[in-house]
Amino acid sequence: MEYLSTRDRTLRRSAAEAIAMGLSRDGGLFTPASFPKFGVLEAEALCGMPYFRGAAYIMGKFLDDFRPEELEWFSEEAYGGGRFDTPAVAPMRKVDGKTWCLELWHGPTSAFKDMALQMLPRLLTASLKKTGEKKTACILVATSGDTGKAAMEGFADVEQVKILTFYPENGVSEIQKLQMVTQEGRNVGVCAVKGNFDDAQNGVKRIFSDPDIREELAERGYFLSSANSINWGRILPQIVYYISAYCDLLNAKAIKLGEAVNFCVPTGNFGNILAAYYAKRMGLPINRLICASNCNDVLTDFIRTGVYDRNRPFHTTMSPSMDILVSSNLERLLFDMSGGKDELVREYMDQLARTGRYEVTAGMKQRMQEVFWGGFCNEEDTAAAVARMYQNGYLIDPHTAVAAKVLEDYRRETGDRTVSVFVSTASPYKFCDSVLSAIGETPAENSVDRIGQMAEITGVTAPERLAALKSKTPRFSQVTEREKMEDVVLEFLK
Ligand SMILES: *Cc1c(COP(=O)(O)O)cnc(C)c1O
């Protein structure tokens, strides 16, 4: 199967090339030229398989330059062998008769990023071999908190790869920061940026598109690659759990074969919900995709009006992984909604860069609204949703709470009674401070102590790795001005 750049459809690459490159040279994102079909009968067959086997099967449809045994092997390494704290990998929890929660945080860093970032290193190293690349990949990550840790965990000590993570100095939780600065591995680096997530992300994009740096690094034997969700190898493994969730609903007899369901996804960079959309494009019976935002509600407005406008205040919230004003993966949706019109995507991205705003055609807006519904949740309502769920016996994190609340709003406004799944993207233990406050407790002084405190109060077991942070020593303390990120990269690859 071929992959096209969203900004130039004549630029075609194999899956291995697309994964090795990360971002296309023209700044576009690699997107499959067509969508392999997934029949409901296949769903039935998948229902009996362990997660890793289903993952290899589904990914194989997109990766025809990988052998099936190869994918099974990667998949078993990524999702088997006790890396996840449950054999289900992505278990579903029943909330009420019509509502389920898909828990995506059972991996090593307790956030949903593990679902893709345990797989990406395996796909990437194989892709480097397949494309004959001899240079070392330097992965630059801009993170709003969870990606950096999950990427370093996935890539630590992987051959032919170095990884450098930039995070916004004051834009991540204490626990997230501690997780990153204590990361082990010979090939990892971590640096804080004075600014917000968009500043960090823009810095990384600037470095990627700088021909001088590219040349300098090539001379040193490196090339730049990405583990951000712009990489196709990040999106693909995420398609799998929407299909597995559907199977779980079938297995639980919550739906009949072929019956459509809704997914409500707490959204930042638009990678997770895009994977759900791709699952729908493959034929998975999905009725509505509900895009849930926090008070950084640029996507809510976009879905409702067709106008994307990033010219608005940036809010730091208790769901920091969604504090984003420019959602990179939206570009892939634009490409698809426009029927693959690369010149239109280029035009929108150009307007976005120049003015911070663009408006899609009436046809695109209509097609988008047929599938997507957008809503947002402010801080007060997020805390209230955490408290309400807790009273009903379910401890959730603020990102998940945003989705739970927006799903309620969606149902109230539309009257839709379709079986719905809201997606849980982080363990509540990654955000003890906000969760404790939301359930009416006073968080302990020290952020690491809050983990034990919350376990005691709620009786919910904390993920082992988070509990172990207590005894770790920080390895990284560098902070940089956002204009100086280039220097940090050159220093790291000396
Ligand atoms: C990354 C992240 C999100 C946002 O996912 P996108 O794919 O960027 O939309 C939501 N919640 C958590 C906890 C995350 O780590």
C-alpha cells in the first residue's frame, strides 16, 4: 500500500518509508492512499483472538511491506509479556447499560500513548532496515506531558535511535515531569522549554524544516525522525483498539453484530480520534465520533462552524495533554474530507501559518458534521465529573472526565441513545493533585506522596511504576529558551 503526503499527492511512499521519515519533506503528513476494508464478519473472527494477534492482523492490512510473522512478533513484544498490567491490554469497563469506558492506560507509563509507542520503535527499526537506512535516527519529541515519557520508554536503548524530548516548563503535571526527568537509557535526553506546548511543537517543526541542521546532522551520521502522532506508525496501532472495543461489546452482548456505536474521545492533537475515524473508514460500524475538548475549545468551534481559528487565549488546564491550539492531525482529516485535494490542504495550512485561521468549504463542513460532533468542558465541570464518577465507584482522570461530561452533553442535546464508549486516556494516578481536589481531599505537599495518599483514600491500586517514582533520582534538569532548541539538538548529537 502506498502513502501520500497530504500536501502533495504525487509524493508516494511505502509504509516503511513513511514510518522511517515521520513527516514528509513538504511538511505534509503521510496518509494511506486507500482504506483496506474490514468486514463485520472479520469482527466476529477477531472476537476470539488475544489483543496482540488482532493488532498484527489489522496492522497487516496497512503494512504490506511487512511480513505477517514479523508483525505478530512485534505485536507480541509490544502488548504481551507483562508490559501491560492486564492481559486484555485495552479493557472495557461497563458504566451503565448504554455506556462503556475504554481504558487505554494499562501500559508502562499509564497513559494511552503507550498503545502506539510500545509498537512504533519496533516498526521504526524494521523500517530503517527495509529502506536500507544506515544513519542513526534522532527522534525529536515535543510533548504536552504523556508522549515524551511514553516515547522514551518505548525507545530507550533501541539500536540506531536516539531520542530527545522537549516539554513546556510549566505545562505538565509534577508526576509527568518526574516520569520524564528520571527516564533511564543511554540514548535519551530531556529538556524543558520556556513556553507552552505549541512553542515546543513549533520549535521541533522549525528544526525539522531547517535544511542547514539537516545537512549538519547528516554529516554527523544522523537524520531526524518523529515519534509525535504525525508519524503514521503512531496512528496505525491506535486503529486496533477501536476494533477491539467493538469486539468486546459484541462479546458482552451489549450490541448485535453490525450495530453502530459512538465513541467520545478526549482530544488534543487529534491523533486518537483520527484513528477512530480511520476505523470507521475501514467499515467498523461507528455512528458518531464525539470530539471532546477542555476549555481550549478550538476543535469544538471548528466542528460546529467550519472555521478553524487559533487566535484565542491559551488555557492551562487540569487536562494538560489537551492544552493545544493547533491539532496537527487535523490535516489528515482535511485531506480525507476534501476528497484528497492536496492543493486545498496546502492552502488551509498556509492560511493557518500566516493568519492562524482558515475556513473549510461548505461541502467539507457538511461531511465533517455527518460524522463528528464537538463539545468542550470547563474546569469546574471537569472536576464535577471526576467527583460524580467517583461517587458511582469509578475513579477517572481529568482527561477522561472531559470525555464523560461531553458525552452527557451530546446525549442531552441530540437525544441519541446509541450505545456509546468514552475513552479513558490516563490513569487517575498521573493527575493525583487534580483528582484529589475534585473528590474533596487536600493533596499532600509532595507530589509523589499523593500517589500513596490517593490509594489509601480511594482503595484503588496505583500503577506499580508510578508508585516506584518515589525512589528515583532525576537525571535531567536542562531548560532552554524556545529560540535555542536548535542548540540543544546539536549539543545532544555531538
Ligand atoms: C495525548 C493525550 C490526549 C490527546 O490525544 P490526541 O491523540 O493528541 O488527540 C488525551 N489524553 C491524554 C491523557 C493524552 O496523553
